[in-house]
Amino acid sequence: MEISDKILESSPFLLNEDNKKYWLIFTTQKSLNYLCSSERGKNWSKEKILLREETKSFTASFDLQKRIHVICKDSKNNILHLFQDNRKWESKVLMHKKKDKETGFFSLAAANTGTLIHLFYLTLDNSNNKWMLMHNMQKENLWETGKVIAGGSGQHKNYAVVSQGTNSRIHMIKRCFENGNHLLYYQTLNPDTLIWTRPLLISGKYGNNQYPFLLEDCDNNIHVIWVLSSGNSHQVIYRKRSFGSWMYGGWLEPLVVNELENSYPPIPFLWIHNSRVNIFCKQDNLIFRYSSSNKGNTWENIDKQNMENSYIVRYSEKPGLYNQEKYSYFLAKDFPPYLFVPELPKLKKESVPNLIRKKEDAFGSLNTYNNQKESDLEELNNINEQNALEKPEDLEGDFKKLEGYSDNLIKHASNLYDDRRSLEKTLEKKQKEFNMYYRTAEDRVDKLNREIITKENHLRELEKQLKNTIKNIDQKIQEEKKKNIKEKDELLKELKELKEENKKLQEKLKESNNVNNSLKDQLSQAEKEIANLSQHIDNLQKEAKENFWNRIKEKVFLKNK
């Protein structure tokens, strides 16, 4: 398992229940265990076993009802859902192992309202040579069928890193392998429509971009960090998306915070405290810290320290805590951990609801001004009461002082009333502008969502037609291939028969030539014999002629006698 795989899949997980009680879930070679602390990690309970078998990958999260949910992969590669029910742990098989399929890189995110829980994980299909990013949701304790939110060919570990935003919004960064490069894409999930925005490339188009992490601050700005590696050179890169309309908001250009040289890349993580954004980078036992006091616009190198026996701890907090501090990971020392870098969230008396917090952020200056006026008025009343208690016998002087204070208070109250009326009018105007902007933005978002749905349906139709076309083409190619193979076999068979027939004809031709040569010899012999016979006949004819004349002569001679 690579370093990045180990950090994302099996590093310890710290769960924050109420800024005082913490749960630490971790793996051993034989089991999945947990510890509990009610003293902000100063003292830990005895180690308890959650699952008695080797766990290859896991993630954890609280839901809104303070129940812990753990998703893990057991030794048989089944996906298990472990959860608390009345403080008792229960286990269910979320998905049985499928042949030639591997799963990993689990991430959980619980909604700030309701019972919705999101699960993200990577699936590698070895038989079809595909990868898929899956999204499952649990509603009312029931898991829905997972949906594929991204996919492609190959066996690349294209995982996703998610972060919980305000109003149950989910932010996600996908690390995808394309044309020899690892690129980073940003998407967000609308909690009302449950529709993802289109992927936006936030890294460069080239290089090995790795270890992406992101957080949303109290002003709804998105802060993203990652490492761009080239050989032994590693750049720590930061990028910010400012909240607001197109004139003020949007993605800023990436900034190179620092460049480090090492055979292993540094592991970065974020810590946001009020308006200060901090980046920690762990490289072996060295911890580098960079800080920005203006919400990520400029950066400075703060310090570098050596932290022996340190390790990465993943972090998640119960929905509804609304801490001002925002964390992605922690660094811990030794085990059980007694030191965390940065420090754990501070205790507070009560949690402020998100809606009120947003309004206070939007109109904080107005509330501060009103609070200051009311504080001044309260201070004057306290001084008045204190003077009356200190000198009860000097009534006349006290009355004169009280009269002066009363005049000041009346003037102050009058000014306060005028200021309050003015601020209320300003606030009402801003509220109307905000409502108008919100309605306009909502209409635009609805329109865009409808267009996206229409285009996605159109894309699905095109994808379906393309698949059918490819299927038909493949079918025709297979048919033509079979036909060509059959024709080839027939032609080879016919060629073989012709070769055999040609061979037989060659043999017959050879026999014919032999017969012809024999006949020629016999003809030549016959011609010789005919010539001899002709010569013999001529001789016989000549001899007969001579004999004939001799006989005539003999007869004539005898007659003459």
C-alpha cells in the first residue's frame, strides 16, 4: 500500500462529539479498535475492540443524533456498516464482495439537518478494466443503491476527498489520471436537489498532483491545498474560492506556498482559525508551518520543527458544533496520543445555529456598533448605582451628579435611538437586497439545474445511442469476421483440392508423355520395317519381273526350236 493510500484509508480517525469528548478509532493487524476520552485527549479509556478481524480500509463520522458510523472493508473484502444503537455497536453488511471488483478510499459526510449520510468510495472492475467513483446515501437508517458519479477505463486509483460545508453542502475534489497526468477536479453537491455541479479543473493540466485537501471557512470561502511533485521536487500549492457573486467571488489563481526537496513528498493539511489560514506539511519527522493572516491572499513561512514519532490523524466532528476552528487532519505524537498539532478545538458554552451565525457574519459590524452603544449605557448605569451606594449621605451632590448623568443619558439615548433607526433602515435595505439576490440566485440555480438535468438526460440518450451503435458495429464486425473465416476455410479447401487434382494431372501427363514416347519409338521401328518391306517388295518385284521375262524368253526359245 502506498503512503497516500495508507493515509486516506487506514490512518487513525479522531471523532469530536462536543469539543470535550473524543473517540479515536484505529486498526491493528488483527482488529479494528477504539479509545474514548472525556478530557479532550488528556486521558484515554482502555482499548476496546470494534471488529475482531483485519480491516483494510475504514472511515468514520458522527450523525446529528451523536451516533457514530463506521464504514470498513473486512478481511473478505465485504463492505461493513458499524454503528451505535443506544451506545451498543451493531454491524451490517452493506455490500458483499463481488468477483473481480475491489473497493477502497471510503469517505463519510453527515448532513447538518435530518438523517442523511453520504458515503463515497472507489470501485475497480478488473474484469471490464474500469474504475468508478460511487455515491451512496442513507436516509432514515436505510441505504439507497449507489450511484456512479464518475468513471472511466483503466485500473487507476482515482479517489475523491470530501468536506462538509454549511447548510449540508458537500465539497469534493477528485484526483483523476488522464494522459499520464494526475489532475484535480472540484465539484459540489446541492443538498436540496442532490445534484452535482460539473467538474471544474482546479490544478494544472500536467504533472503529478496529489494529497488534495479542502475546507470551507465561516465566510463560505473554500480553501484547497495539494502537492505537485516532479521527481524529488515538491511544490505546496494553495488555491481559494472566494464566496460571493461574480464580481467579488470565484476561484483565484493557484499560489505556490513553498517548494521542498526530498525523495518523498510532504503531506499537507489545513487549519483555519478565525481569519488566519494555516498549512502544516509533514515530511518524515519535520513539520513545516505556513500561515496567512488575510484569509489566504499572501503567505509567510512561520517555523519548522522536528516531531519524533508523529503520525497523521484524520478528523471529523459532530454536525452542529459550528466551531470557529476548521481542521482537515491532525498530527499526533506517540500512542495513545497526548499531543495534537494544531491544538484541539476549545470548549465553549453553547453552539450558535448556522443561520444566526451567517446573519451575524453578514451584518457583524452593525451588531458590534449596537452592542457598543448598549455597553456604554450599561456602564453609565453601573457608575450611577456605584456612586449612590458609596456616598448615601451626600444626597445633594449625588443628585447634581445624577442630573448630569441623566442629561448625558438622555442625549445618549436620543443619539442611540437615531442611530438605531438609521441602522435598522440600513439593515432592512440590506435584507431586502439580500432577499432579492437570494431569490434571483435561487431562480438561476433552479434554471441551471433544470438545464443540467435536461442536458444530462440528453447525454444519457446520446450515450445509449452510442453504446447501441458500437454494439451493432461490433456485432457486424463479428459477423463479417465469421463470414471471412468461413470463406477462407472454403477457399483453402478448394485450393487443396485443386492442388491434389493438379498433382494427379501432372502424373497423368507424365504417363501420357511416356506412352507417347513409346509410341514414337514403335512408329519409328514400324517405319523402318515398312522401308525394309518396301525395299524387299521392290527387290521381289524386280526379281519377279526378271523371272517373268526369263520364262517368256525360255518359252519363245523353246517354240523356235
